[in-house]
Amino acid sequence: MTPSDAPDSRWSDLDRPPLNAAALRHALVRPGALWTSLEVVQETGSTNSDLAARAASLPEGAVLVAEEQTAGRGRLDRSWTAPSRSGLFFSVLLKPGPGVPMERWGWLPLLTGVAAATGLSRAGGVDTALKWPNDLLVTVDGEERKAGGILAERAGEDAVVVGIGLNVSLRADELPVPAAGSLALAGAVSTDRDTLLRAVLRSLEQWYVDWREAGGDPAASRLQETYTAGCATLGRSVRAELPGDRSLTGEAVAVDGDGRLVLATEEGVREPVAAGDIVHLRPAAS
């Protein structure tokens, strides 16, 4: 990891200024808060991998942010790359503790999606929808585009590292694939990364603390209700590409108490999907 506090390259790209690590720590790391440390590095392979490697020696609430990731990962080990300072690439260390049954830890990526969408709406003025289980969608020129993703990974017996990658100022000619988007392309009122990161982390703290105090209960913490309201997958015809080269097509009708996506198939069967890639198909003509 390369520290980013070095002043020699601070204004190398005036359109993409560096994050202000000291100001972020001052705003977010305080007595009694969830966030216990915040480190910004210039470049690393993967913030998830780095934080997971140090999880045993760190308290809950450690935050690691990279100005650039050279080996960022999405689900199924897909790569995630973007120009330096063009987005937010960070991971947080969470230790839900014995008060939250382990079977409810699967809600953490969905919780993070709700928190990110809420924070981005407040600070960026951009409507962010959730694609089950872990994509952040924005609208660009009338089309749904993926602007971000979430990856949650176990780190030892008692910890989870949750990573977020979000395209902020990415321009059209920088998009890795045509289906990608960014907050800037979606017309965000602010692309100030310091402001956006503070908003997302504050939102994540609020949602996580409420969920943990409710024993991880997605109904009591209002997480299930809020996720359902913001999920662009529900009500759509979708294809679920499942492990073992299987696929399942149907209408996404619910997110159940375990965070699984429930599909209603043409055979009249409701099948929960716990893991897999979801493809939004064109809705059937009404």
C-alpha cells in the first residue's frame, strides 16, 4: 500500500483532487462512534484483501480507502478497475458479535447497499437503485447503469470485511463496459468524494448499529422493508444464473427474511435464490 498523504502529487489532477484523510478522520472517528480508524492509501491491490489480512489485529470499525485499486474484485472474482481518484474504493471491518446470529450476517451486503443508496441520495442528489444482491444502479440517458458494487467476505471467525466500489467522476470514454455508469454521468449535484464518503459512512453506521441492536432482525430494524422499497429487481422478469451452470427464470416477487431473492416461475413455484448472478430481462408486456 502507498500512503496518499504525500504532498508532491496532491494537485496533479485538478478535476480529481485527492481525499482529505485528516478531515475525514476528524469528521468520522470519534469516541463512541462505530468508525475507529480511517486510512487513505494512494494505491493498493484490493482494500478488502488488505483489511482482511489485518482483521485479527484491528478493532471493529476500521476503514481503509484507496485512491486507486489495481486488483479490485467484485463478486465471482471479477476485476474492478478505474482511473485514480475517479471513484470511491473502500472497505470496512465489521464484527457483529454474539448478539447477531451468524445466519443473519448475510444481510450485511444488502444493508450496505441501503446505506450507500441513502447516503448518495442525500449528498449527491442522485437516485440510486439496488440490484439484488449487491449492485448500485443509476440512470444515465434513460437507461439503468451499474455505478457501484458491494463485496462482503468473512475474515476469520468473528469478522466481515465489506468493500464498496463506486464510480464517481468517470467520463463516458472511461467506462469499462457500455453498461457501466457513474454519478457524474447520472447528473449528481455533487461529485465531491470527501462529502460523498462521509455521507455513505455515516449512513452505514446508522443502519449497522440499528440492525445490530435489533439482533440482526431485518424486520425489526426496518432493513428488509427499506431494501424492498429500493430494489429495482423486484417486479421484474429476471434470469438467475446459479452455481453449477444452472439458470432459473421468473418474476422477482420478494426478498425473504434470509435476504434471498424469491422468484415466481411459470410453473407457479416460488423458489428462493441465495446466490447467483441476476440478469434483468425486458418486462413482459402488460
